[in-house]
Amino acid sequence: MEYSLSSLIDAAEGIGLAEAARQNEMKYNEISQAEIDEKMREALDVMRQSAQRGFDPKMHSMSGMTGGQAYKLQQAVQAGITAGGGFLGRASARALAIAECNAAMGKIVAAPTAGACGILPAALLTAQEEYGLSDETLIDGLIVAGAVGEVIAARASISGAQGGCQAECGSAAAMAAAALVYIRGGSAKQCADACAFALMNVMGLVCDPVHGLVEVPCVYRNASGVAGALVAADLALAGIPSPLPPDEVIDAMKAVGEQLPPSLRETGEGGCASCPSCKRA
Ligand code: SF4
């Protein structure tokens, strides 16, 4: 099987990207369409529950570094005192909630990883709220996101330890951007363009968890990751083509990841983790 966005675009000709991704999955993983859709429905349920739990103002991680911030953001958005307004604010708060749920050892869907678990569900669930989409449409979005994530994992990496946070939160933003384009009626090429925009906009983002815990800056990068996905999707939906072939952007992300020193790949030694106040704590 060739792992590329260009081959996905070809396969989507006449049937759409979700159906092409479903057919690939059925062919290579010997799974029925009903089983795929049931797995996606279960994932969607867990995503909803993790968002709900993450908005509990009393929820905190074991370290005490994170928790309760999503609730604050949600309150601020509802009070109309944020800069980004409704959709962006609600999506960011939801991404933060799910990431805080993960930090507090709650159940989440790794999408594609636990550290980046808030971005894709926040994009899809907030789009459902905003546009009145059905669960079936969201399941199509999840299938599209999964196909994009599979290509990134095969060509580059979805691991912070291997490729930096560009490979975790960046990949999640790319998956979410493609899913958003799909559920808003964009073409397969526009989905790939959105993926490219999302990745190029975080190219080089390092993995630098404070004290080696997936909390700071991770939970906040989930909030900004869904914002990046929204922008990338809007660029593509406006008909702006990626100036670079999307598969080449994925390959460039891989090359950058390989050039990152170990201190910036999940060792908790560089970046935010190297701030003097972290070392004193
Ligand atoms: S900083 Fe590292 S551990 Fe945290 S979300 Fe990004 S890749 Fe994952």
C-alpha cells in the first residue's frame, strides 16, 4: 500500500475521501464497514465523555500542574470576554478540557496520541454544535482524519519522542483540519491542502514537557492546535491551494524531527522544560 495524500486523493475520485478511506481500511485490515463505523461511534462517545469530564472545575492532575483551566476558558467564552469569539473559544476550551482530562488520568481517545488527544474531538464536536451536524457526518470526519493520520505515521512520525511536538500536536491539527474540510463539503484535494497548512504552520515545534509530564505545555498546545486546524481548514475551504505538495510537507516534517536534538524530543530537558522555574521546582 502506498502511503500518500496524493494516492488518497486519486482513490477519492468519484466516491469522496471518507468512502475511499473506508474501502482502504476494509481491504487492508479485513474489517467490515459496519465494524469500522461502530468503532468510530464508540470513539465519538469517549470523546464526548472526556470533554464533559474535563470541564469539571475541581478536576486536577496528580501533580497539580493542570486542571480547572478549561472551565475558566469556557466561562470566559460564555461571558463574551475573549478575543476569538464563539466557535474558536468553544473549540479551544473543549480541546483544553480533553487534554486536562488526559492529564488527570481520565479516559480519552488517542488521536493520534494521548498528548494531542484534545484537538480532533474539539474540532469535530464544536463543528457539530455550530452547524448542527449528525453523528454520521462526524464519523465520516473521524474516518478522514484517521486516513490522514495513517499517512503521516507511515511517512513521518506521530511521536513526540521521535519527531517533536510537530509530530504529535501538529499531526493532530493536520488530521482535524482535513476532517473539518471534509465535513464542510470540501474536496479531497482541499483536505490534503488543509493538512499541509496545519503542518507547515507548526514545523519545528519541539517536545518539551515540564518535569517529563504530559501536562505543560501539552494541554495548552491542544487549545492552540485546534485553533491552527480551524485556520488551516479555512484557508483550504477558501480555495487557497497549498503552495507545496502536501506529501512533501509531511516528508519535511519528518526531516526536521530527525534534526531535533534529543533535548527537544520528550526528554524534558529543553524548551519550556528548561525554564529556570521548572528546574527549581
Ligand atoms: S510537548 Fe511533547 S509530550 Fe507534550 S503534547 Fe507535545 S509532543 Fe506530546
